[in-house]
Amino acid sequence: MERTFIIIKPDAVQRGLVGEIISRFERRGLKLTSMKMIQVSEELARKHYAVHEGRPFFEGLISYITSSPVVAMVWEGTSAISVVRNTVGATNPADAAPGTIRADFGLEIGRNLVHASDGPETAAFEIELWFGNDQISWNRNVDPWIFE
């Protein structure tokens, strides 16, 4: 099973969309393996978004992600990374496919509700950064009805 990392960002938390967003991943058949609500420190934000350092939007991104609590999660399933990214939609909500989280709830790229890992290496880095050894594995009784 593949694991991926997701952040429900400040705009979605403030708008009361946490449950709606989580339910979309659950309905897809993904399994939630770790979750926490956290007020992101500037240090954690800078580590997480280090790849964007030096870009014009970097400081605004740091300010935004630290402005309100977020919900950080690890999800598991077959092709979890691509399934999550397809469920989330394009980075710019204006370009996101109908039915995706960003198309249904977003209007602007700077308030796009969710962060999702873009590949296996990124997912591994982000899961370690946000959860370290604080992760669990568990058996879900419905899995044989979801995974072949």
C-alpha cells in the first residue's frame, strides 16, 4: 500500500470544511492512518515549503500556513498519491476538474484548501517531517471489499 500526506489548510479549517474533505478521501476507499490538528510553527512551515524558498510567493505562503490551525493527515491505499491528487484537483481551483475538492470549494490559487504530496519521495519527506515516529498501522475490516 502506498502512503501520502495531506494538509487541510487554514482556509478550509476556517470555513468548516474539514469533515467534508476527509469524507471524500474515505469514500474513495483510502484509509486514514494518522491525523492531527496543529498550529504550524514558522520553523515547520519553512522546512515544509523549503523547495519554494526564494520565490516571490514564499513569505506569503509561510504567513498563510501559520495563520490558523491545519489538519495534517497520512492516507494509505492503492496508488494513494495519484488518487488523492485527482480527488483534490489542479492547484489553481479555476483549472480544477468539476467534482474535485478545489473546484467545488475554491476560487483562488492562494486559497486552494488542501496540500497533497506530489510523489513518493515528497510523501516520505512530508510524512517524516510532520509525524516522525508518531504513526500507526491498523487493520480495517472492510479492506477486502476495497482492495483486490
